[in-house]
Amino acid sequence: MRSLGNWWSAYGMRLANSVWHDVRQRYAGSYLGVTWAVLYPMLLLCFYSGLYAFVFKVRLPNLPTGHYVILVMAGLSAVIMFGEALSNGIAGLSNQRTLLLNTVFPAELLPPRAVLASQVPSLAALTITVVAAIATGAASPAALIIVPMTWVLLIMFMMGLAWVLSLMSLVVRDIAQAVGIINMAVMTLSPMAFTPEMVPNGLRFILWFNPMSYFILCLQAPIALDAWPLPSAMIGAAVLGIGTFALGLSFFRRARHVLVDYM
């Protein structure tokens, strides 16, 4: 944790300024501008929650339909975040290879910058979900603590992945091509629209091999189920978030000079 604090104190302000620049650039020139930051996630939330609740008619025992819709929205918010952050994080270095050895703007800030700049749609989705949960009475007071903590851990997890995958994708181009498949697999295998109890015992191990499951369960419980998350989900999210961040940063600092030589 001390190294994390030192890293933020050294680069925090510089990173924040570059993220703000990227966010403004993302919506510059479009007719709706920043409206897309809310419109895009809102349409996705309506589409998928309506699909599962009213077309597939998935139901959870003792859970009202409105609360089930909130459950799907909470899981989808994390999935949106994963997809946006993974795509942008992997591409964080591909068009800026000359900055890998730059000492003015540290190269290790490029993947985190891409991850943070991609937060706008997913944070909008999470905000919409929390407001809907409060309005329908689905949320628990635990959400005030658990939701922000889980989101920060998820950001740390995605930064760690971005450090590793963005660097490796400079050498192995197939990684960037596989992003779509990875996003689809995460959406399919994550408990976005179901609970672990609904999965057959023989297949439940697949759920726990998916790292996103821990973050999604930590969001769904306080937002949609009026409960605290499972201790295993909370521990898993903490270990994945902090551990992946530390390992990813260490890998990037050690491997970037080696991998540049082989490009």
C-alpha cells in the first residue's frame, strides 16, 4: 500500500490532467457531445435488462421483477467497464511506441490513462443503477461503503491488466484481435443476470475462475439484494484488485525495455 501511495503522489496530478484531456477529446466533434456518455450506457442497460427480465423472463426466488432488473443493471455496469477499459487499455501503447522510453511523460502512465478515460460510460451506468435501486428500495445502506470500494478495486484490477497486456500486445498482435472474444466470454460467464446458486454444481467452478465474478457479486448484493456481499467475493475482489495492480506495474517497469528491443 505504501508503494501505491508513493506512485500516486508522484504521478497523480499528471495522470488526472491527461485523463481529463482524453475524455474531452473522446466526445469532441460529435453532434450530441458528452450526451453520449449517458445515452450509450442507458440504452445498453435498457436493452439487456429488458431482454433478461421480459423476453427470457428469468426470475429469482423471492426477488421482485424490479429488483431483478436492478441486479442485471449492476452486473452490466461492471461488464461495460471491463470491456471499455480492456479495449482502450490494450491500445494505450500501440500508437505511441516512442513514448515507451520517454522521460518527460512516463510510459507507465499511458495504460492507466486509457483505463481511467474509459470510465465515463460505465460510471454513468453505475450511477443510473444506484439511483434506480434507491428509487425501488432495492439498495442496502451497505452500498455506501461496498460500491465505491469495489469500483476502486476494479479500476486497479483493470490497470494491472492494461500494464501487462498493452506491453505484450506490442509484440503479440493477436492479443488486440482477441479483445472482442474476451469481452463476449466475460459477459457470458459472469453472473450478470443470475446468481451462483442458479449454476449447476458441476459447472460452478467456471464462475469462480472468472475474475469479474467477484466484482459483480460485490456490486449486486448491496445494490439489488439489500445484503452484504459474500465474504469470498469481497476477499477475491480485494486480492485481485490490489494484487493485479502491483504485479502489473512491476511487470511493466521490468519488461518494457526488453520488449521494445524485440519489436
